[in-house]
Amino acid sequence: MKLGIVIPTYNRQTNLQLTLSALALQEGRSIIQVAIWDDGSSDETKTIVNEAARSFNLRYGWHQHNGYRVSLNRNRGVRLLDPDTTHVWFLDSDVVLNPQAIMHGMELIRVAPDIVIIGKYIWLPPMLIEPSDIVTRFSDFSAGKLPPVQVDYKDDIVMRDPRREDIWDCPTIHSQIGGLTLGGNLIVPMSWIRRTGGFDENIVGQGQDCDFGKNLQMCGARAICCDHIIGYHVNHYRDQAWLSSSVQETIAYMERKYGESLRGTENTQD
């Protein structure tokens, strides 16, 4: 079994550094390959990547920015991995893994090589976080105990995820699974990526990971949730109006694509 981690990013040098600092703590990091696809960042992302390349088998790709294209970035990141990669771990550049995550992921891959693995998501409060906090104070970091940050937006703007709202019966990979198929902490066998064609690049906004989960489900994939694989989502501003409208667009696109309603009870009564 060979595991590759794909991280799409755009102008997130601070959060990306936190994500990579946590990967550097992982047991078994020497056996993984990390592929970062940069959607045209204009900050110091490339410098952060070059520093991280000292710790990982790392590959980096870049293209000119042309709007929000996470599906495209994830797919291109997959193509950077070695041809003999058997499993892809999709990880967002604002997500920090717990130090035992890769160990648990590799063990699950060994016992269930054909299963999709959905990691746990924990949204963190606004905190002042430095890479050194990941290395020396991970317990405080993971418990949200680091110094708070004053923000000019309400916490619920970043804590709410429009994919969880009642307007959408968001598809999961398997009907018995609670929660969402979030692409920011998800391990998928390469065989299923090939079968589904990866993420739908026609979706340029939010919800592309839910479409991927729906596609996997229709192709017959099964999945398990693992509470020992934790992705801590670093708090940052999100444009809630854009998120909501983007989700609505994705709902409409998926309904056309699959020929079925994905609306929640509120919308079906309209």
C-alpha cells in the first residue's frame, strides 16, 4: 500500500504552514508522499513549500489563478503522485491533523484496502496559532486553549457550514454514515478515484466534495468514519453570502446531473 496526501491551496501561507507543521509530527511520514497544488498564490506559499520539502517527499504544482477551482486543484494534485500510489488522502490547507492520524489511516488501509475513510472534523475557535504551537503545545491547540484572536465577524460565520443546512440533503458515500463527505480530511482508494473520474471540475464553488461522495456512492463504494483521524479546521473568515449562494448553485447542478431532488423539506414545500 502506498499513501499520497493531496493539498490544494491558494494564498494561505499561514494556514498551510500550520498544516505542514502537523504533518511533520506524524509517525510514518517518511513513507508518504505529499502533493501540493497551488491555484496561483501571490503570497509566500512557494517559500513555505520549499521549507517543507526538507521534511517530506513533496511535489508542487502551480497554475495561474482563475477563480475558485478546488476540484481542478485536487485532481491535478492526484496526478502529481507516483503512479503506484494506492490511496489518496485529500487534506485542505487549513486543516491540522492530530499526530496519530497517519498511523490510524495506514492501519485502516491495511485491514480494509477498498474502503473510503472519512476523518473527523473539528472546527476551532479564533486563536492565535503559530507553527511552534503545533510542535510544542498540541494538546492546548487541539483543545482550543491558545490565546484568542479578536475578530470583526461573528464566530458562527465560520462555524456554520452551508452543506449542513436543512436546504440540502447532502449525499454521503453510504446511507448509514452520519455527517458529510468532507474533502478536507478524506482517504480514498485510487481505484475509486479512477472509477469516478475524481472531483467534478464543473463545480467551481462549495459542495464539490459532496458531489464526489454521491458519485462514489453510485459507483458502489463503501466507507467508514474514523474518530481517531481528526482534522482541526483552523478558524478564518468566510464570506457567508457567497457560501450560501455557491451551495445553491451546486445543488441545482447536482439535481440536473443526477436527475433527482437533493432539496431538504423546506424547499420541497415551496
